[in-house]
Amino acid sequence: MARSETLAHLLPLASRRYGGKPALVCGDKNITFCELNQLALRFARALLTLGVGPGDRVTLYCHNCLEWIISYYAVARMGAVLNPINIMLTGDEVHYIASDCEAKAIIAPADKATLLLDLKKKTALESVIVCGDSPPTGAFAFDELLEKSSASEDEHVAIKAESSDLASIMYTSGTTGHPKGAMLTHGNLALNAVLTASMHVRTSKDITVSALPLCHVYGSVVLNSTMASGGTLVLLERFEEAVALGAIKKHRATLFEGVPTMFMRILNAPELEGCDLSSLSRCTTGGQTMPISKMQAVEERFGCPLLEIWGMTELGGCGTTHPLYAPSRLGSIGLPLPGVECRVADPSNSFPTVSRGEVGELMVRGPIVMQGYYGDAASTRETIEADGWMHTGDLARMDKDGYLFMADRKKDMIISGGYKVYPAEVERVVAMHPAVAMVAVGRQRDAIKGEVPKAYVVLKRGTAGEETSIIDFCREHLAAYKVPRSVQFVDDLPKTSTGKILRRKLDTLD
């Protein structure tokens, strides 16, 4: 495994060690480690010619594609700061994040160019780079920038990163209505990748199939741990059952990684019948809890262990998982990564640790914990204690052997198909609808996504409400996975004596 102290060193070291071996299969492209490293070097130089330098923020607003990966390692190499965001975000959401982190450049597909050029007028953005042909006036073409970057000058792009330097600002859905930017260092991200690879015994012989969004912390740790171990990543643009199964079979994949929803959809796919999955040696899943019965069904049909992962954006990826070489404990999120501490604390007082078997708040300390939230010292102090212990907001218990089991979420976060949705963010948008007087967002069960957001709305006096009107309004301002799947109109909302809405009692209105 190529060892790296920083994210910037990860690909160059892998290139030296694994050279002409395939690093990435993306569509009809098969890219070696040397080729990928050279592409990243060239694009780093292209960014320098646009005035992007160390410390500048570069937003990656793309679907899974080769350009995303080239950009990711180019930005890391030159000491600029990565800001990966979900391609599903709306203009309002992109505007907030780009403004908050003071992005200097943004890279996106061609169909987003008009939106981003408009955004450029309102923010500190200086460069809009689009993937695809014929960029509009005011935008740069990714391929043209790459082509014009002289290979003979590539080596002048020296690595400008130290382990403690800021590498990425990744935004989490906001509990106060707006996302917060988790500041992750080069050391956070590189170490998480190497430790995750070690726990799962990843090697240069592995071929990993993944449709996880690269902008998500789970997708990025899959990318980085595969690169660090010299494996081959077969990257799918989006998840489709037949495509994923076809890729596993065609490439003789040894690893498939996905959220529980993906596995449950595969189990119900007609293409699964007769599909040869014998090349798989293990799979990983994370992002939301998965019923043990479904995990057992996956292991039986896939013929390999299913290793559960628990992690957070604030940890730069994985926090706990199962070592491949240890006995399987389905239903557990496993053990902390090596060198990482986990403890279960009293939810009302984080100082005392509860007894083994008791439920409390899961807390984490160690070298993978973020620096804090960008521009939000108050939230940082609330989340990270003076002694380094970080609040996760998740409730868990630890058994006598140190294995952790999730119990519930302390926060009101909704996990919908592996995506995190915070009620306050959705409520902020619903409340903007002209007919809405009050709103609270809860969760409802969903057979495919696990749970989806549901809005409980009190209408303004004298107005008539339509469910479709509110849902369509949300679609204009929120990513699709955050949009409420249903709206229930109510006379009032459950509240405390001080007027605070009790989300935990919303289901009594059903």
C-alpha cells in the first residue's frame, strides 16, 4: 500500500508504485495510475494559470466522472482547498455554499453553466469551468484547459501541502437551516483512507465497483482508499441495479460498496437471477442502518461478508467498521479505526462514560476529527470539547468486546437513501411558501429509502393549501432527496410550554 501523509501525496506515490496498472475504469475509459497522475498534474497547472493558488477554494459540482477525479487530485496537489458538493443541489443551495466558503473557481457539467455564470455575478467566483463541448461566453472548457497545459512544464507544479493544512471544506446539512462546512486537513483525509483500506485488507489485486457519489464522504473514502492500496476503481455515474450487477460480472469485481438501499434494490432486481457474483470477496455498506435479515440475505446471495461502516463528514470518512479478518457481527457498526478512540457518554452530560451495554451519545477522538466548522466558532465549540472529544449526535451502545451498535439519532436528522436531511433546512424553505403559517418536518417510513421527509403544515388564515403546490415549491429550492414526499395539513403543531415544536410528537398527528 502506498503510504501518504497528505492527500496531495497519495496519487503521486501510488503512481510511482503501481505505474501502468489500471487505476480507474470510468465508462469506456481505462486510466492507469501514471496517466491519472499526469492528468492531475496538467490540470493543476491549468488552475494556476487561472489564478487559483494555495488556500483558494475550488468547488466540485459534478456527477461521478473522470473530470471530477482529475480535479480532486489536482486541487489537492497545488495546496488549494476542495469543496465537493452534490450535483443535485439547486441554485439557491450552491449560491449559499459558494458564498460561505468564498469559492474562487467552480467545476461543473455544461448544463449548469448558465446557472453558474449568473452565480459568478453575485459571489467571489472568478472562474467557471465546464465539462463538455462549447462552453458559453465567460466559462472555460475543462478539456481545452487540460489540452493547453504543457506536459513539459508539469513538474513545476510542486506539492504544496502539509499534513496539518486545510484540504477540504465539506458541507453537511444544517441543523439551523443552513449547511455547515466541516474543515478537513490533508492528514485527516489521507489517514482515514489508509486506515479504512487496512481494516478491509484492500490490496492492488482488488477491483472495486461503486456508484457512491464522489461528493459524499463515503464515496470519497472509497476513492482514496482504492488509490492508496493500488486497486482499480470501476466508477459508475449513478446507481442502477442492472448496470451495477453487469459491472461486477464484467470486471470480476472483488468489492462492491454501497448504501443499504442499493443492496435492497439489487436483492429485488430480476437481473440478479443467475448473475455470477463469485468474484466478490467482501462488500461494504453504510450511510444508514440496515435490517439484519437483509444483511443476511445479501451475504447469502453475494457469497461474501457484508462489512458495515459508520462515519461522518466531520471525520473525513469512516469512523468505525469491521476488520475483514474478524468474526462477523451483523447489526454492529464495528470497531474504531486504529488510533481512533470511541466512547459512549451520558447524553445529558458528555463527561461521564456510561457502562458497557448502556445507550448514550457516541463520541470520537483522534487524528481523523475535523478542525471545526468553517466560519462558525460557536458550532465548533458545541461539537468538539476542549479535550478533543467530538459529539456525533448519534446514540449507541458498546458491548463487552468493544463493538458498537447504533441505537438512535440524538439529532433530528433523516437518512433518506443514504443522504442526510435535516428538518430545519427543509422547514426553512417550506416556511417561505406564501400559504404556510407554521411547519415542522418529520420522517415517514419508506420501503426503498428507509425514511423520507414529511411536512406538517399549518396554513395561514384565509388561505387554501395544496400538497402539490408546496412540494413543487420545495423542488425549486432544495435537492430532490430533501423534498418532502408528502404534506399533511394540521390545525396546530405539538409544542413545549415555551413554544418550541416537538418533532418527536409529530407522528401523533397522523
